[in-house]
Amino acid sequence: MALELIRQNRVSFTGGSMIGILAAMDTEVEAIKNIMEIKKEELYQGMNFTYGTIENKEVVLCKCGVGKCLASMSATLLCTKE
């Protein structure tokens, strides 16, 4: 879904913003990593973050795990991490 929005140019951002993608399962993470040009990976607050680009748009991929609590925690980290 995220890749389709990027390809259709329906995702817009300005300045230094990047697209955040949350993935719950390893298979989802690997599928997204396969289309990313990876620049760096890091572990932050127990979550794996992968930074890179997809079709020249900056993205950060976070493997959050399954569940609403993990997804909300990961979304908060994506929004607040510098």
C-alpha cells in the first residue's frame, strides 16, 4: 500500500520530512527492504529502524511487531525521534 501511494505521487511532504512505514511482521519488513535503497539501520528503544529511499523519497521503516500497543508505540517513536 505505501509503495503504491509513493508511486502514484499521492504522498506529499515538505522540508526535511520523510515517510514513516510501520511493518508488523518479518515478511513485510523484508519485502519493503527489497525495494529500498538502505542507508542505515539502527535499534532505538527496542525497535528496529531502517533508513533509506524508495523511488527517491526518503523513508524510515520500523518493525513494530503485532498489536495495537506496539504499533502505537512505534508510531510515537517515529514522530518524536530526531
